[in-house]
Amino acid sequence: MVSATLIHTLGFLCLTSAFVIPSRDGFPDPNSQQLLDIETKADGLLSNEPPPPALSDAGIANFQLIAFNENFEVAFFSSLIENITNNVPGYERAPGLKDTDSLLEILKTVKAQEELHAITAIQTLEHFNATLVPEPCTYTFPSSDLESALSLAETFTAVVLGTLADAEKSFAENNDAGDVIRAIASVIGQEGEQNGFYRFLLDRKPSERPFLTTSTGPFAFSALQQFVVSCPFNVSDIPIPIFTPLNVVTTPEARDMTLTFSADLSGTGYAQNGTSNGDLFITYLVGQQVPITEPISNVNYDGSVITFDALFPFSENIMEGLSIAALTNSSNFEDADDVPANTIAAPGLIQVNDLLARRGRDQ
């Protein structure tokens, strides 16, 4: 049995109301006692190693994205905890568990750990007098029940894992201090522990792939915009591109097949009839492979909205787990870093996973 999970734009899913992180524990600026309470819930302390002596402009941008993302994750898990605690319909029972009590305990720990991730990024930016330190925004989450919430958590965590690896590469290329790389590597491991748990609850193999799918800062930053209602700062001041969303219309399966995509190309320079099939491509990021490109076909326009097809080459590339799709104006890429500069719309997040038998775990 195969599960295929897509994250489209929010319009495809049931929306919750706008959500603001509760300030009961002082996040994101806790006092010393509040910080100790967070650390106790998180089962560990913030690092007490001194900040690196210097950080490149690219390093600053990486930490701005990390702070932006971690604030989102704190909000997501805060919302999920509230839904479970308040017995919101659809959140009463955890898949794969007899009750939600143990899950609630785990999620409270995860939330506190995400708060410490965010505080670390915020403190790093403040130390280097960054012109912008992202504050928590107001969010909305496209989850209607506990299983869809866990599926969303698994998908965005998979994207985070690939994006943090991209940040590590950036730190190394820009000669940022090794302690920064080591700290982020520890977060990658922690996020991986989380995702294996979510995957197991969803009846997926805990370890997704031998090499997780790489992502890029612009793709992660663009995906996060779908959850943001408003922010107390200008999001565009973070020097990372934001792409128009790429919608995956067809539910993917674990086989070679044609997928249909759509995107609103307003403001991209491509929002007009007459764009030939040979001008644009779908480019997939999967595992640690060189980007895979496929020509698009059956191009149709409805005003500025383009709809088209492209091959999903599952078999040759063993596209289990997360694949990230982008509409590009080139088909010649040496690695994932080259893709954003030639991207028109992204990311399309595609999940294809073998399901495990429950084996009585929920009995």
C-alpha cells in the first residue's frame, strides 16, 4: 500500500483561524526563570559556547531564515498542542497510539526544543547586530485533524532537514566558523529524530531515504509564506527570494506517471499566452542527485494561471519520500544551488511513501 501526500497552496486544504504564539512562557524573549523552564521542558540547555568571531552576510541570511522557520515551528506545535488539549474534533486520537497523552508529552518537549532553536538563532543575529531579527508572525495552518497535522509536520521537517544541510554548505563556502557548523549539525540530528517519529506514527518507515532530499533557502522560505497571515516586519527585508507557489494538481504514486502542475505567473514575465513547451521545464530535487529536469507539455493559460504536465520519473530515480519540484527556464543544472536563479515558480512538495502494516499498534 502506498501513501501519497501533497502540500499544495493553502487553498486546497481546510484552514484554521489565524494563530499567534501564546506568550505564557515568555518566548521569544524569556527572562532567566522562563528560559530555565523552557530548557527543563526541552530536556537540555542552550549552548554556552561563545558566538563565532565573525559571520558572513550569507551566514546572517541563513540565521534569519532559521529564525523565521523556527518561529513558525513554535507556532505550529503550540497550535497542535492546544487542539489536542482542548479536544478539538479530529484531534482526539493519535494514529498508531492508544491515546494522545504520550503524544502530548512528546509535542510539549518538541515545542520547547524548537523554542531553543529559535532563541539560538535570534541571539546569534542580535550578537552580530543584524539589521533584521525576525519576530514571530501570525499564522494559519491547513490541518483539519491530527493525522493531517502530523503529515504536515513530517513534510515541513523534511524540507527543514534539506535546507539546514544547504545552510551548512553555505557556512563552509563563506568561511564561517566551525562552531556554527557543529551547532547546526546538532539541530539536523535532532530534527531527524523528530521526523522518524512522525513517519512511524503515519505508518511510514522511520528512515526515509539513504540521503535526504536537499532543499535550498529560497525554496524553504517560499514554502513558509503559505502559512503566514502577517508579520510585524517586512518579510522582503530578508535577502532571500520568494517564488510564486507551484501547485501539484495530480496525486503522485510510486510509479512513472504524468503529473499536472499549475501556477499563477503574475509578475514573473511569463504570464502570457504563447509560451512554448520548449521554454520551461520541471526540475526535481530528490535525495542528493543532480537536479532532474523534464520538459513540460499540454501548456494551457487561463489569464495568468498556467497549467501543464510533466513526467514524474519515479522508477529510474527511486523517488521515495520527499521530492521538490520547481518550474524552471533551464534544464542544465550541476547541483541544487543552480536551480533558484532559473526558477519561475516553486516549490512543489511531493511525498510518496510505502505504508507499513500497523501490526496492532493502535489496538
